[in-house]
Amino acid sequence: MTNPLKLLVYAPNAAFVMPYFVREFANYEITDSLDSEFDKAVMVSSTDVYNAATGCGHDETTQLLQRHSLLKIEEEFCRACERRGIPPTILRCPAIVGTGMTGLPREMVNKIYRGTYMHIKGVEEHLSVIHASDVAKAAACCLDSGLTLIATDGEDPTYSNLAEALAYRLDQKRIFTISERWARWRYNSALYNTLTNTLTFSSLRLQQEFGFRPTPVCRYLTTHVYDDESL
């Protein structure tokens, strides 16, 4: 019996995706350490590295924030791969939704649970998201490519639709609507600016070149049947 291949899944800012990779790559031995031995490698990075605060359809050619800390971490990952002659595949993801999620989706869930998240009347801005299960599936699609690619769910929901889908998972919590004036008072400036600006990214290359077919996050949240083995 041969030993399984070792897969490096390097996700320094999204460790919660690891169980999804363990499930997707059941025939691999998974490691998360750059210092370990591995045969294949993928890094889960973030679209935060792009110099984009608003706008639609940003892709891999969008200008980078050259001093962003994640770019240095990506370089460390690439060097570790190069030392072993392994293609350094990087997935840059927007907000990732899944068990143990962090960042904006976690903040939204916490506020919805406490009843302090409100829709803003007349504001229907969009964002890019992806479910953690699809991050792992994206990695499976392009594992040996050695490319840096953007991975999203391709739907770019409104903040309202995402919030309602998250609320559905919280026993269908009700979300009220307030005016933009009251939203300025209720939300801190960073969250208010996020909720009132569209920022989306395109995973068209991943879809066209590698056949990546993600499930829209809002559909997943409202239709997936969760059981004892679900993540």
C-alpha cells in the first residue's frame, strides 16, 4: 500500500476552511505548515490584496496594494513551493462563508443574532462571497496550475440578500429596515462604508479555464440540508 500524497493547504487568515479541504481531498494527507514535506500545495489568500474599495468585476489584472501583508505571505508560500519544485497555486477569495467563518460574514451573523443588524432603506449594494466548501472545490479544479486565481460564487448578492440568507440559518431571524440617516448613527464608519458601496470580483478565469462551478452562497444557506456530518 502506497502512502497518500501530502497536500499543503496554507490558509493563515482562514484556518476555518481546513475541514472542508480534509473532506474534499480525502485521499490526501493534509498539512498546513510551510516547513513540512508536501507533494502539492494551495494557498487560500484574499481579494483584500487588490487596490479596490468599490466597483464591479475586478479580476486578476487589478492593481495590487503592494504593501499589503498578505502579499508577503504569498511570497513566502511561493518560495516554500519553489524549494520543492511544486507549482504554487493561490486562490484569492472574497468573504468566505462557512462554519467558523471570520471577518464580515461573522460580524453580520453576530449582529443578526443580537437583533442589531438592519437593512438600509434604498441601499442595495453588492459584494462577492464564496462558501468554504467551494473554496476547496476550486482548489481541486486548479491544484497543479501554479496560478493565482480569484474564486467567488459568481452571484455577487446584495448585502440584504446575504443577510436574509444568514438570518434563515438563525431560525429565520427577522431583520428590520432603517433609514440611511439612522444607519450612519447605528453602524461604525467602516461597516457603514462597506454596506453602502458595491465591491465585486470576477472568477471568470477559474470558471472558463478550469470548469469551476460554484453554488451561490445564498442558495446554499437556504437550501442545504444540514445533518451531523455537515460543515
